[in-house]
Amino acid sequence: QVQLVESGGGLVQAGGSLRLSCAASGNIFSIDAMGWYRQAPGNQRELVATITFGGRASYADSVKGRFTISRDNAKNTVYLQMNSLKPEDTAVYYCSGDILRLGASQRLNYWGHGTQVTVSS
């Protein structure tokens, strides 16, 4: 099996920073793109940022200039550095990865269980 486990969530004051990590483990052959999504109460899940194997990143307009996505391919880990946090950033943040499992014939999209980020004012 493949697991994605997020960490680094918590409570932070508005204007503060937080760094999320997501480590993929299990019977992994390779990982292509990875990303972060979030879902706030009453809202739909939205894309936050994605990053390719080669390091090309893209961001939602709402976080552009404040968040930075990065990855360590050797560690099968993706990070999300969140600066200048706002109360509207409060959400459960989910990690995703397009992963080819060892012995499998196709890539599948896997998801972590999420980590809560709460920004107070």
C-alpha cells in the first residue's frame, strides 16, 4: 500500500507562518506531481499548489506570493511554506501525489488524511 502523511498543521496568529510536510511511503516505484489542497468548513476543496518532479510549481491566486511549495524527491516529501497567514487560510490541508506503486501498471492519485491549519486574528 501507499500512504501520505501530513504534518506541521496547528494554530497560528494572523500574519504568522507555518510549514507543512507530507511524506509518502509504502510500495512506491515513482512519484510524479505532488500537491496541496484545502477545504474550509462549508467550502469546496480547492487547489493550493502543485509541483512537478522537476520542480515546476503553480499556485492558486489566493496564496500566490505568500505560499511556497517545494519537494525532496529523495525523501518522497513535499512541503508547503505558508507565510503571512490570514484567517481565511483556515482549513484542512490535504496532500496529494500521483504515484506509480511498485508492481502496478498505472499511476494513481493518492491522498493524505489532512492536517488542520487554524489562523486566528
